[in-house]
Amino acid sequence: MTYKGRILLVDDDEMVRKIYAATFNHAGYLTTTCADLSCMRESLVNHSYDAVFLDLNLGRENGLDGLPYVLKNAPYSKVFIIS
């Protein structure tokens, strides 16, 4: 199958991850999901993404704390802050 692009979704809410992933997959995107910043960092080391959707409130973590890492390690990815 040919994909339109790769998306990384970072959100601590499992239901939100499932809904977004199903929507993006249905639209033709390969979607990786993460529940925390540690998983996000590992995913960015191992893959390149066209877009990163980053939740502001990641349980005990603040999604904005991960933004500098995304900008440094995935400078060509579009970043969307979600809440």
C-alpha cells in the first residue's frame, strides 16, 4: 500500500490516539502513536515524519517540553499542537 505520508501522534489519552490514528489511517497516512515524550523521542530517532501532532497535556508531562526536541530532530516535520 502506498501512503500519503507518515504522522506521529503524541497523546496520553488512549481513546484519542485510537480515534486520530483511525482517521489518519483511513485518509491514507501511516500513523505512529505515542503516549509520552519518551516514546516520541524514540520514534523520532527511528523514523522520519511528515507531521507531528503533540498534545499539550500529557498526564504529568507538558507537551510543549517536547517541542524543542521535535524542532531540532525533525526540522522538516510540520508540528500541530493539540489539546
